[in-house]
Amino acid sequence: MKYYGGIDLGGTNSKIGILDENGNIIYSTIVKTESNLGYKETIKKLSDCLKVGLDENKINYDDFISLGMGVPGPTVNKSTVIMWANFPWPENLNLANEFENQLSKPVYIDNDVNIITLGELWVGAAKGYKNVLGMAIGTGIGGAVVVNGEIISGKNGASGEIGHIPLEKKGRLCGCGKRGCFEAYASATGIERIAKDRLEVNKNNMLYNLTKDRDIEAKDVFECAKQGDKLSMDIVEETAEYLAMGIGTALSILDSDIVVMGGGVALAGEFLTDKIKKYLPDYLMTSIEKNVEIKIAELGNNAGIYGAAYLAMQSKK
Amino acid sequence: MKYYGGIDLGGTNSKIGILDENGNIIYSTIVKTESNLGYKETIKKLSDCLKVGLDENKINYDDFISLGMGVPGPTVNKSTVIMWANFPWPENLNLANEFENQLSKPVYIDNDVNIITLGELWVGAAKGYKNVLGMAIGTGIGGAVVVNGEIISGKNGASGEIGHIPLEKKGRLCGCGKRGCFEAYASATGIERIAKDRLEVNKNNMLYNLTKDRDIEAKDVFECAKQGDKLSMDIVEETAEYLAMGIGTALSILDSDIVVMGGGVALAGEFLTDKIKKYLPDYLMTSIEKNVEIKIAELGNNAGIYGAAYLAMQSKK
């Protein structure tokens, strides 16, 4: 049996997994990333943890083929991270090389949303498909484009940046500095901003009563909408329409086999996807729209290690 | 030397070419398509023309490897045309099979905008690139997505349908029946509609004087704008902004190496692309926008036979 390592490098914690070639998790553990100590320290620690896992499971080092890793930033050549979201690590860092020096095995790196989507492709919601649009709808909206079973990374490591599709000319300000971006409307953050704004002027509703003593979260809006709160229902309808517009845009270009939605907002499940499908005919040609399939991601917190191990398995140096 | 056939199947005329493996056109001719006589007649005629070309150039039939063809409609599996734009031919027609029966050589088929983009990739503006966004801006806006040197066709043969990206919620009506599509604004037809509409209420301008006795064409608008006509300049600026929005959208998803613009509107050249680049920072993340390259297509009317021959050359059964 062949084994692959998968690491999900996170801002606070990192998840380390060892998987066999059939997609079974043989070992997994979580460690503090401590990026403030510098990338060499983090790589050393993660490599040591991997070796412990191999030892504990009596896996011969020759049967450990390669390592994959998902990182929070755009990457190119499955090796180089162009810039880091919230890590004090250098730009254009060839992290694969650094890891290879520790492990003496091939190492492959890609953006975390890309990696999650590869996980869903291997053993999750997109299993059996070859062309996938992956979406992670949380603080922002991340995206991943799989073509013929492989991620496309893009010239600048930035393919799949669907959160920054411009949906409204001169629209809401986005965290990226531009206006009208998809994620300014339909991310959890976007939903929370819209809700907060409306509750300023309308306090006669369930959402206000639920959240008056604390911060609003997107899931509160979905919860109240499910219970029939008019203000919350309106926000969910508008969110679903923007999601239809964003998905319609991406599918007009990609005509993917399937859309897999993950992240906190996707936890709203069919309550949300049914509404998206209702609006989709307004934003997508009939020839594509009639065959659209939208699924909710299945792998949860393990998606990263599944996807990273699969990247390793499908790559060659 | 190996030789490949390339056919550009058009509504009125079809172009037939024989190219060598280095991309030289050895033979080319134009015949009436006469689709009204049925697909079997057209295929027979095109096959006969190809054979004449091979004979005239004393090309051994063993050295003629395969045939590629661009068709006006969405295709799947490089063989089957899902539906025809203005041809009285059956839906889901496996045209490759029909041709193979005539020629006893492998035949590969793809959508005409995809084929033109492959031509530019082989010997034109995108030579040397692997990931290309092709655009054909004329009556509508067609698109083509090349990833790792190959066209992606999509689940429904409809990938690259960038003309139907929704740019405006509840915007202008498009020929497809939806509202707010990219091509309703920035195609030649879109530009002409906008110009006609404005000339209804403003006749004190160069564009009105030039076109008062005939139909407006998009190129009149560009011509008058170049000469400083204020009304025309405004339309060109607005068109460039929509083009920036559409290109920004596509590149947010694809992060392609290069954009190649063809079709009548692209003949405006740098006068137009310079304006598009001016608006691009409003619609595309800095990390992608700073490296954007937009080129005008180079192959003109021969793009179709170049691309079709290249499809044949890069494909295997």
C-alpha cells in the first residue's frame, strides 16, 4: 500500500494527516502553527509530526510517497506561495523546496480552497466528476476551478477568485478595495453587514430580538428566516439571488459538471440551494442551467487533509 | 511531412484548408455551404474538395493524418454538435462520425470561437502561451477557454459563453431572453443599439451626420470617437468599461496568461484596449490586473482553418 501526507496549514492550527491510496485516513493530528516563529520552525515541527505518525503506524518510509499541503495564499507551480494571508512569512516562498529538504520526499502545495475542492473531488461531494467549481462561502467567497480532474492555478496563482467577480458597478465596498464584488454581498461577512444595516432602522423582528445583546452571525439570519422572520427571509432571498448571479457567471465561463458549496454559509443546505436554483434561470443560459447540479460539501474539517493528500497522489516531479 | 485538414463551416460559405505540421497553409479554397441540402450533401462536397486539394498538391493520402472542423454551435466530445445556429440540421449530430465515413481518417469538431482561439494559440497572437481567454466580439460576444493548451468544452459544450455573463441585474434585454448580459452592452449589436437610441434624442453630432441615411455600424461609432465626436466618445468609453467588467470577471475565475480579442469590434485596436486597461483596476484584483496582457487577434479570416487543423493535430482517438 502507498501512503501520502496531507497538511492543512491554518492561521492558528494546522492539521496533519497520513492517508492511504484509497483515501482512508490512517493518522491525523492537530498542532499549533505558530507562524510567528518563522517558516523554518513550522516546517520542522510539521515534518516531525508526520514522521511520528508514520512510526506509530509502522509505515515503512519507502511506502510514504509524497506530501501535499494547502496554504492560505495564492500559489504557483504547486510549490511557491506568492503571498501570505496573515503569516509573517516571505513573499514568493518556495515552501515545497523547504519541506523537501526536511523530508527527502516530493512536496506539492496549493491554495487552501483549491485543496479543499480536490478533497471533495477525491472522496466527497464531487467524487466521480472531472470538472468542478468549488466554492467556500465564509468570511469571504473563495473558489476553485477543477478541469479534467486537476486544479487550474492561473498565471498569478489567482484562478478561482470568484469572490471578487464584479456583480454591481460601483456597488458595495469590498475588503479588497474594489466595489461591487460578489463576496461583499453573499459571504457571511456580507450577509452580516446587510443585516446589521437593516436592524439599525427596523427593530421589530425576530433577528433583532435574537441578537440585540451580541454580534449578528450569518447563521442567525438563516435561522430566523427558516422560522418565518420577514426581514431575515428578505436577506436570504437577496443573498440567494446574488449567489445565483455569481454561480451563473462562473458557469457561463466554465460549464462545469458540478458546483460544490462549502463554508459556513453552505451549512444552510437545501434551504439555500433551492432558492439559488429558483434565481438561476435569470442569470444562466438555458442550455447550461437545465443541467446544473449544486451539492453541499461533505468532508467538513477533514477536507484539507484529504485534498492535500490527493494533490500529492496525482502529482509527479 | 504530416498534413492536416482544417474546415471552417460557415452559414453561407465554408473555408477548407490543408496545412502542414508547421502551420503552413498548403491549400485553401472556399465553397458554398448550402446547409439547406442536408448535412450529408455538405459533408460529401467538403470531403471532395479536400481530396482535390490533396491531389493537386500531390500529398500522399497516408501523410494526411486527420481533419478538424469549427462549427457554429456548442459541441461535446470533439464530435457531436448539440444544436445548430441557423442550420436545418439535426440536434446532437455526431458530425465527426459522418465525416469519418467519407474520409476514413479521424475527424475532430469544436465550436467556431474555440477553433479560432486554437488558431491564435498555434500561429497567432497567443503563440507560446498555454492558458488563453479568447473573445470574438461581433454580432454577439463569443468566448473560448484554453487551459494547458487545450480547449475546455464544458458539460453542455457551452464553456466560454462569456457573452452571457450577467453584468447588470435586471439590465438590457439580450437576444438570449435574459437581461443584463455582457453582449447586450459591448457587442457590435449592443453598441449599435445604444448609438441608435441616443441619436433619437441627440442629432447634433458627427455620428448622426455620418449615418443619417443608413444603418449605424459599430465601426462608425469608433471612427467618430477617434475624430473627437463627444457622443461617440461617450459610447466608446462605456463600451470599454463593460469590456473591462466582462474581462475582469473572466480573469477573476481563470487568471489566464493572455486575452486575445477578435471580431469586428476588436478592429478598433489599441484605441479600445487602452481604454479597457484604464477601467480594469476597478473590476479585477490587483494581483491579477498588474500582469494582464490583452492582444488583438492576428489571423483574420484564416483563423478558422488554422485552428481546425491544430485541433486535429493535437487530438487522438
